[in-house]
Amino acid sequence: MMTGKTLIDCHVHLAALPDGDNGCYISPKMLRSPLFRFLLWKHQLSPSNPREANRKYLDDLLTELRASRHVQKAVLLGMDGVYDHNGRLNQAHTDFLIGNDYVLKTARAYPNEFLAGVSINPQRRDAVEEVHRCADGGAALVKVLPNAQQFDPADTRYKAFYRTLAERKLPFLSHVGYEFSLIGKDQSLGDPDRLRLALDEGATVIAAHACSYGLDAVREVSADAAVTSRSATRISMPTSPPSRCPIGSGCSSIFASTPSCYERLLFGTDYPLSVFHVAAWGRVAFGSAAQDDSDKKPLRSASRGL
């Protein structure tokens, strides 16, 4: 049994509207998307007043975190953009960007609640330098989303980037599987097998969503392959969110048959994305699932799924 606050949520998004100073960007297409419109409505955020909206988002997150029974801290995740073949930012193909300076500044402002999860696309021309800069600034890990950031994690040109992560002891948290929230360009880039290069170069890899592809129609989980790889001691799998690591699909059977997975599981909510308990129906008491309010208060309800 856990007592007191013992968990770190390793998958919390620092969403922000661009205010002219925070280095963030959201494309008009993204602002019109159903998901973004839903999140603005859910958190009562007004795009016409970005500074107030950003403050409210942060205040809501702090309220959730401080009210949680078990979650002690959250890793705030940034989101780098898309870069062209010369390593320069391609804003025309970037839908969502949360700058590293904004992530680091926010984490420093609340050291008791937040850790900085910066985002560095290895395609950028200054990727290695940015790893050093962010590490010096207090970053706890580096987050990427290859599907939306349009880079192949298995590209051998990124070896120096992975070696630098290993040198600076910054875990490499990569989205795995299909991408539904942002606009994924090439879903094959979420294949966890593409993370082997990072492991081979000595980086510690965190494969988001417990190596789930997020679709029952395709090969659901490759956690077995990840765990049995020769670099398995440096791969972990956050369970963020419960709605995407489908308890009740291939994911649970893999974990049930591979006990060595357990010690590599990390906790993550994927806040502010909604969490649904439908996948657990038939595997927990219906009354418990029906009364579960984790879809509304994912951080406060963290202990329910542990």
C-alpha cells in the first residue's frame, strides 16, 4: 500500500497559446481542430486572451496536482516543431510548438511541483547544442513525437544526438504507436523498433503508452520485443493514458505474460487529454468503473489504476 505522495507523473503536457513572448505556436488548422476546440471548452480557455488562458491552464494543473493523494510531481512536456532537411524550423508544417524556454521557466517557478520535460527534434541543426543547453537549465528528460515532428528515430544521422543524451543522463521519452491528438504525417514513425538506435547509442528510452500502437486492428503491443532486446535495461514504458494503453486488448496479455515489464512501467496521465475507463469494463467490477471519475480528475484519481 502506498502512503503519502510517492508518484511522479512523467507525461503531462504544458499546453499554451502563443502570447508573443513565450515562444509557442499553434497553427490556424490546429486551432480549428475538434480536439483543440474541445480542450479550450473543457478548460474554459479563451484564445482571444492568451496570457489569461495560459495562466488558467497552469492554475488548473497546479490545483489538480496539489489535490492528488499520491502524485507528488509532474514532468511538464514541451513540443518541438518540424525541421527541414537543413535543420531549420519549418513553421508551415508545424501545427503545435511549446518552446523549451517556456518549459524550463515554468518548472523553475514551481520546483516543488514540476520537472522540465523539454522537446528537441533531432533533425534541428543545433540539436546537440540544445541538449547541452537544456541539461544545464535543469531539464529532466527530452520528449519527442516523431509522427508529428516528421523525423525517423532510426536515422543514423542522429547518433551524436543520442550519445549526448546518454552523456547528459537525459532519458529520451518518445511517443510510440499511432498519433491521434496531433496531426500525424507518417504513422510508421511511431514503430517502437525505431527506438533501437537510441538504445544502441546508450540513451535511456521511455516508450510512451506502454509500447501500445493504440489500435486493436494492428499489432497492438511490442513490449515483449522491447523487453527482450539486449538493451532492455534502459527502456521503460509509461502507461499514459489508461484509455490508450488498452487494458483489455493485447497490452494486458503481454504484461500478464511478461512479469519483467512491471519494474519498467512508469506512471503517466497524458494530461490534459481525457481518460476513459471503457477499456476496463469486464475486467473490474462494473460499479467501480461506473463510479470512477478519473476521466474528470486524472491526477486526483491516480491511485485508482495502481
